[in-house]
Amino acid sequence: MTDTHRVRPEVVDAIVAALTATDPAGLPADATRAEKDAARDLFFTRTAAERAQRDRQSRAWELLLTRSYDEPPTWAQLFDDLPAGSTTELGELYDALPAGAQAEYTRRFGAPGS
């Protein structure tokens, strides 16, 4: 592999870090086209994954918050108020649930996949 096609992981990581921080000062001056392409792909893959996870988290909150409360509800209260059938979808979104909701889900239904 020629130097222009060689991909150094540390250079790719530095480019992704510069893109993430929107700090061009962190861009390596000696990055090859292959490294820039690899960094771009990695950056967009991570961005898409983060967006997908945020979408999953939003959907989990939509399922959990079925009504308004006068006082902040407990996890138990939120689960008590769940409409029928939503527990299956919450199980599918288990990894996107906040830690307290995961604990309450596990207490009531067991950990998904176990």
C-alpha cells in the first residue's frame, strides 16, 4: 500500500476529533486522502448512530410520559400508568431507557432477552 493510500488510525481519530469539536486546529496537516475519507465515513457513521439513539430515547419518553403530573412522578408511577401493550415496545427500547426506567422495567418484567 502506498503512503497516499495508507490509513493511520491515530490520524483518522484526530480528524474525527477536530470535526466533532469543530476545531480545524486539530486537523493533521499530513493526512492522506484515504485518511480523510475514512474519517469522514467514521464521523457520519457516529453522527447517524447518535441520531438513531436520540430518536429511540425520544420514543421511550413518549411511551413513559402518558399524561401530565402535578408532582414529579416516580418510575413506579410512570410504569403504573403505561397503556396496555406499551411494555413490549419499551422492552425493545430498553437500551435507550434512562437507568431508573431500566431498573423499574427489570423489576417488573425482567431484563429483555433473558
